[in-house]
Amino acid sequence: MFLNNCWYIAAWSLDIEHALVARTILNKNLVLYRQQNGVVAILEDACPHRKLPLSKGRLLGDIVECGYHGLQFDCSGNCVLAPTQSSIPTQARVRTYPVLEKYGFVWVWMGDPANADESKIFDIPNFENPAWGKTDGGVLEIACHYLWVTDNLLDPSHVAWVHQSSFGGPGTGDTPLQIKTFDDGVVVSRWIYNQALPPYYAPLVKFDGNCDRLQHYEVRTPSVCINRSIFTPIGTGGQEAELDEKAYVMVSYNFLTPVDENTTAYYWLQHYNNDPHDTAIAKQLNDGAIMAFNEDRGILEAVHIGMKNMTTPKLDLGLDAGSLRYRKILDRAITKEQAG
Ligand code: FES
Ligand SMILES: [Fe+2]
């Protein structure tokens, strides 16, 4: 059901301070805290005695004290004190998880710690480029299986119906789609030529009139979803064309962390090639994204419930080709991981 040997976002870095925070990821309960040296620790959120979540206990310096009978654990999961015992029981240990911080997020490695490797975190090009702007991003909990969200983020057509006041626009409902498959993901994309700008982007671009528009929807394992949009003066768009100097590029990064089979934590940020210091634009973009992602949330939560009903008929459309391919690629990776 889940791919374990990869990095998932556990939290926004800003949300983890010197305090115990509980999170569920891939059905596993974790406790996070920032140590006094600034490094984040992640432990299984269960005391080995009576499985009280350690997040219900206390943080004493960098030591986590269970709130039931006071067993104490350090950041490597070793028990360092057992006040009710004459000595520390040998089985008194909790699992720890590899953790690192990048792009403003806390990432956790959910698989074999021996395989944890920083280079496997998804690369965000231009992240340090001062000419690019970013939104503060956010996180949204969606009550649906994460693959309904990856489906949605490989589906450029839904904007024509779900996001009419933001991302939708002429050509988004019926322009043919191209699909490109990789070992670890899928890109569904299309160029739409000589159309009016959609409402979300119209105030941002630096040219007048109609545009050529790229919708590039990409998902990589386990659930990294990249939504790249280009708006460029008419006549300058196209797969083979070089990027015009007036082109507006926005990349929306959407990182999905499965909480369990029925819940997804959806983290995002937007990254764009102009107005790097304009906080009003960054806020306007983020507010627009929150509104649009809540539109998706309403749809996806209802789809999650609807698709559990096996008595009504179900069909796939041509627009599902990319997401069905992605599900196969992920399935293959999960099967391979489970086979060891
Ligand atoms: S449940 Fe933690 S010490 Fe008893
Ligand atoms: Fe959407």
C-alpha cells in the first residue's frame, strides 16, 4: 500500500520547536521534537511498556519521559532511566527514524535507516536563486487516499470544472494531452495556444493580450507532484520553443504524505520566476492556492467515499491514462520493495 524507502514530509520546519509533536505517517505513529542543538529527532510514538504515546509525556532537555511510569529515552531511542526498576530493562528501546531538513520542511525516512540518503530527496531547481519568488505554502489534511490526490495532480482537465475562478481557462477542457512515462513517474502535459489568461495568473504576467500556455503535471514516487505552468506571449510557446524572456513560469510543488489509507497530508509551495521580493504577490498566490486546493479537497473527499461503493458502475476516461500508468509504476515499486 505504501512505499517505505523514501523521504516523506513530516512537518513544516517552523512548526517543530522544543516540544513533543505527534504525527501519523504511513499508519505509523511518530513523535517529533527539536533538540536543544536545533536538530529534529523522530521516534516511534509508543512507550515499550504500555504503549502510551510518548507525545503524551514530557520533554526534559533532550530526553523524552513517558507520562505513565517515567521511562526516559534519548534521541537515539535508548532508555536512559527506569525509575521504578533497579536497572534498565534490555528491551526498553524505541525505534528512531532518519530525519533531515530541506526546503523549509522536516523530512522523515520511513524505510530501512541503512538506505536513508539525502540525495534521494526531490530536487527543487532554482530554490536558492534570488530571482525566483516563493509562497509560504501550507499544509492541508484531506480525508482521502493519497492516490486520489496523485490522480488529481496528473489530470490537467479537472481545472476546467473544479477551478473555474482560478486555474481554469479556455482550452483546459478539450486540448489533447501528451503522456511521458519514466521509471519512477509520469508527466501529463499539453500546450494550449492563443487563449485568454486564466484568472489566477492574469495579474502576474508581464505581457498583454492572449497567451500560449503549458500545463505540465508530473508525479514521481512516492507522491511528489510537480505542476509546472508557463504563460508566454502568443507565438512563443510550444514543446520545442526556447523560453521567451517575457514568459511567466510557476512551479507548484505538492508533496503528499499518506497519514493512513483514508487521510493525506498535502504540503505545498509555489515557486515562480519573477517578483521575488513582493510579499503581497506571494500572499495573493498562496491565498489563491488555498482556495483552489480546498476546491480539490471537497471533490476528493467525496470521490474517496463514492469509489468505495462497488454497487454503482465505474468507468475510466481518456484523461485517466496518465494516472493509471502512475499507479502501475508505484505498484511495481511497492511490490519490489516488499519482495526485498
Ligand atoms: S507506559 Fe511508559 S513507562 Fe509505563
Ligand atoms: Fe485541482
